[in-house]
Amino acid sequence: MFFVWTWVLMLGGLSNLGLSTAVLRLLPLHRERNEHAALRGLLLGGRLLVLSVASAIALAGLALLWCLGERVATPYAVPAYLGLICIPIVTLTDLQDGVARARGLTALGLLPPYVLRPLLLIAGLGAAHLYSLPVNARFAIAAAILASLGAAIVQTLLLRHRLQRELAPGPRRYAIALWFKTALPFWLIVACDLTLQNADVLVISSYLGPAEVGMYFAAAKTMSLVLFIPYAVASAMANRIAALDARGEEAGLRAAVADAANWIFWPSLLAGAAIPSGRQNHARPVRSAVSGGLPRHAHPRRWPVAARRLRSRRPGAQHAGSGRRQRAAARFVGAAQRRPQRRSGPRLRLGWGRDGGKPRRRSRQLRPRQTPAQP
């Protein structure tokens, strides 16, 4: 489920070709220049373009899955087919999110994909559990498709109603060259950002099962809540910064960028410092309530990985670590010496060759002790 949904989010974010971010600059630019034909063309042509690209990627993925056949693992086959259907919906939602934020409609851009869609998904899964339906990966992906479709329909209707009041019908001009020129740098930035956010889940899915990947997904996404701070500030300030840049007000532009940087840096610093500041006694009730029945390796840790690495690099940490390893080795050797040895039957030992190569398994039969003959 999480492996497939991660691929859906990545492909959906890449299918918009960077237009979901480029509209934050293009829409204020056309409005400041009173280019209403170009504005109408961007609103309609941008949607058709990203839907065409996302549909082509979804069809290519379906063809690839059909060619691979049984070589795709069973837990991922059907969810992958269903997840590919959701790619055009996610792409359209991302583009309309950018359009709404470019017009200053932050609530309309963020509430449908980030509030309404999770609520619909939770409601669907809760109803299935209430009526004793099988809640598995297939059902979860199907519920995610319906939730994404419902959120996209609500967002499309509300955005259309709002834009029709501000922009009268008329001719359209499609400045496709300007779209790609503006969107390509943003697309590269979004591609790198999506890779950094989701590469760990994709790599871990190659080595662990779905249950372990789900545990890691939940822990990683909990720690990434700090990313909502720069996203919220950028959503609120992007329209203002683009309008100031289009009008050429350099002093106001510098002030707006400085305000955005301060609102991003200081809250993010405080939130990042609050993550590793919890104590073991504070985390124990949450651990017992959330993961009491999980295996030991799945329990949440006290410190995130980054804090542990920083702590291991402080002065004296190397010697402390070596001392702990020496004490552990001494305990292991002492336990091995106290263990009774069996002297009957064949013994199997794991030895190393003289050339330092791979270990080989050799057997040695214990021979009975020979007593000298009596004269």
C-alpha cells in the first residue's frame, strides 16, 4: 500500500511538468499586464496538458505491469494497477492547488487535497471496518482513488465558480513556449524534492515486507511534519512576491522575501529542536499505547537518526563506543567459555582458509584415544 502510494505521489507530482509551481508566477504576471486571453488559455490549456501527460504515464505503467505479468510480487500487483488510475487525479489536484494559491485562495487550494481527501479515506476505511469488510491493500487503494476523485471534483467546482466571477468568457491564447520556459526549472526542483522525500521508502520496500515498510512510513512521515512550515509560508507569500516582481517594486520584493525567510527559518528551527527533545519516560506511554503489540524492532526510537549521528560525532564518542564494544565482547567470550562443550560425535567448525578467502565448512571426527599395548 505505502510503496504503491509513494509511486503514485511521485509520478503525479512529476506529471504536471512543473506547471503547478509555475502558475504561481504566470498568473500574477498575466493579471498585472491585463493579458486576459493568455490567462484564460493558461487556466484551460494547463489542465488539458497535465491531464494528457499523466494519462500517458498511467497507460505506460499499465502496459509495463501487463508485460511483467507474474514477475510482479502478489502484494503489489493489484494495488499497482489501481494506483496508476489515481495518477491523473493527483496531477490535476496539484495544478489546481497552484492556481488557487496564485489567486490568493489558500484555503481552496490546500483544504481539498490535504484535509478533505484524508478525511474521505479515513471515513471509507472506517465504514469498511464497521461493516466487517476485508480492509487490505486493494481496498485501501480503491478508497484512496475515490477519496482523491471526490476531493478533485469539489476543488474543481469551487475553483471554477470563483474564477468565473473574476474572469469573463472570451478568446484564449496558449503561450506554450512561455509555460515550458518558466516551468522547467521548477520541474527540476520538484523532481529533486520528491526524490529526497520518497527515495528511502522505495529503497526499503526492496528489502522489507509491507508491514515493516508501513511502520517505517508512519515514523518517517511523522518526523517530516516540519516540512509543512515552509510549505504554508510559501503558499501565503508566493502570490504577493510574484505580484511585486511583476510590478518591479524591488524594495517591497526584498522586504517580502526577508519576511518569508524569517517565518520559515525560526519556526522550523524550533520544531526541529522539539523533535529530539522528548524523554524516555514521556515516550513510554505513547509507545505502549501505539505499538504495544508490535515486534521490538518496530518500536519508535527515542532519537531520530540525524540526532544519533550528531551525538556519535561529538568529542569522546568514539572512545565511549569502543569501550562499550569491548565490554560486550568480553561478556560474549565469558558466556562462551562457561557453556559446556560436547565431546562426543562429529564436530563442525567454521574456519578460514590460509589465503584469507571465504570461510569453508569442514568436519573433524573425534578419534578415540589410543592406549599403548601392554608388553
